[in-house]
Amino acid sequence: MKNRRAVNRMSGNRNLPFAPILLLAFACAFLAAHRAEAQMQTASRGARVQRLYGEAQADEARGDLAGAAKRYQEILRIAPRLGPAYNNLGAVYVKEREFPKAVAVLEKGLKIAPGMTSASALLGIALYAMREYAQARAPLEAALRANPDDNNAEFLLANDLIKLGDYGVAELHLRRLAQREPKNQRVWYLLGQVYTELAEESYQQVDTINPNSVLSHEIRGDVMSSMKNYQGALLQYKKAVELGPREPGTHYKLGNAYWNLNDWPAATEQFQAELLNDPANCEAWWKLGDILLQQHMDPQQALGDVNKGLTLCPGLSDARLDRARALLLLNRPAEALPDLREAEKSTPDEPVVHFLLSQAYRRTGHMKQARAEMELFAKLEQSSRAKEVNQAQQMLKLRNAGKTATPHP
């Protein structure tokens, strides 16, 4: 009996060193099983997310935005750290015009994944739609920094800056857009609006310094001239002349307003007065010659005046056309051709240029070129008239729309 106990004690002592190994083996097996279970759960969640994403996309394709929103909400319940799901849900809310919901979701998503460019753009769109212009600026700027050629983001940012009264920065963005989209009317319309606002700001600042100065009246006249309100501009330029009759530029601006109104005697008087103050005003010289041509008077004197203007300012392209006119009237068509060819390069779609070229070619014996230029003149003239009719129709539509529009409270 004693011997059996001794053997048992010895056997127990022999097994004792293996107990930690067995525990370690059990632990490893448990961890491996736990890891495998976690991987299976992750794979299962991933499969569910992929399935829900496909269903959400199908809902959107069918126009079922509410259904798509539910799918994305379920995805976020399963995977609350999945940034793109916030972006997609926010996009659905924007489409549904549920802008407060979109803002809440997109802000959460950007905290998780700050680099989501599309989420920044969508957040800017939602905030802008809510008229939260100050808040919309930062996400729109972030979206544009990430993608500098995103025309939509830049256009909306320019709109936002206009709402905030930051016209200088808005102008920079609109200029960039105009370079990339030169046929986009909305861009040019906004750019004109910005320039009007900047002019108004300048006018107010000049007025603040001295409301009855030469410059304050000139700026008012310039704003009216830019809107082709030449009668209104006349009043302001006259006041500028009264205050500064010896200051260069005052008589020219007044003369130019008369010139735009085809009041040739008054314009001539002011341009001559301007040249007493500033003999180097090339535009005054040119327009004195132009007035003579407009009245079919003394082409030789007109040529002299226009030549003085071009000597002072060789880049005065409009003056070249008048010099060609004068040379044709003086029966010097060969001399007119170089100016007409230069005018054609700078304004290829101007019908008058091609009419005068036809005359010059015909009178120098180049009948083939004369016929080609006359055909081009007829084509451009017809296109120009059609454009004028279309513009008149558009203006009429705008007036009618203004009469029938419901006023905002």
C-alpha cells in the first residue's frame, strides 16, 4: 500500500511540469476559435453591407430615395465607422431636399473621414440651400482645394461669396470659370453682377471721402455709361467738368457720352476741349476723325486726326478701321488694305470690315477676293440681324416674366 502511494506521488510529481503547457494550449485554442468567430462575423457584416449597398443603389436608380436612405441607415447601424456610407446618405438627403438631415449626417461622416471631398461639397450645397452662407464657405473651399477644376463647386462658392459680400474673391473664382467655360452665360452674368457691386463699393467710398468731387461724379457717370444710360451719364460728367474744367479726362468722358448719343457737334466741342488739357489723348484725336467720317465731311482732315491718334497709340485697333474708311473715300484703296486686314484679324466677325475689304479688293482689281468678302459680309450681316431679333425676343420674355412673377413677401 505504501509502495502504491509512493508510486502515485511520483507519478503526480512527474505530470506537474506539463500543467502550464496544457493551459497555454487551451488558451491558444480558445483565442483561435474567438479569432475565427470574429473573422466570420466581420465577413458576415461585410457581406450584409455589400448587399445593402447594392440594394440602395438599385433603389436610387428606381427613384426610391426613401428606400435608399433606409438601406444606408442600416449600413451605418452595422458599420458606424464607414465614412462613405455617411457621404451616400447625405447625398440622398440632398436629393430629397432634406437639408438639415444632410448637414447632420455629413458632419458626422467628415469627423470620421475628414478627407471625403464629395462629402465636403455636399455639406456646402446643403448649407447654401439653407442660406447658411457663412457656414457653407469652408466646406466649399475644402472641396475646391481638393479638386481645383470642379466647375460646379467653384460656381457655388462664387455664389456663396457674393451672398457674403466678398466680391473681390468671388471675381477671382468667376474669372477662372470664365476661362474654362467661356460660353457659360451664368458665369458672365454673375461676373457682371460682381463688377456692378465693386463699382458701387468704389463709388460709395469715393462719395464718403467727398461726395461733390470730380471723381465722385465721374464714377457715377461711368456706372451709368456701363449700363448704356448715356443721358444719366451726361448729367454726372457735366458736373465733373464744372468742378474740374482743366483736369485731363473730364471733357473726354463728357464728349464720349455725346459721341455714344450721336450728338456730333457737342462731342466735337468736348474732344477739342480735352486736347487743350491733354494733347496726348489718342482716343480724342481718333474720335474727332471718326465724327468727320460719320458726317461725311472732309476725309482728308479725318485721316489727319486718326493718324495722330494712331501715332500716339499704335494699338488703337478701332482707329485703323476709320483710317481705312478715310483712305477709301480719298480713292487710295491699296493703302487701306493693310489696316483692313489688321481689323479682320482682331474682329473677324464684324460685317463692316468685310464690306470695306470687298470694296478695297474690287477697286484694286482683285475681283475673286472682292466676291468672297461680299459673300462673307452678307452671311455675317444676316447672322447679326438674327442675333438682334433673338435678343429683342429674350428681353420681351424677361419683361413679361417680370410682370407676371409673384412678388416675394
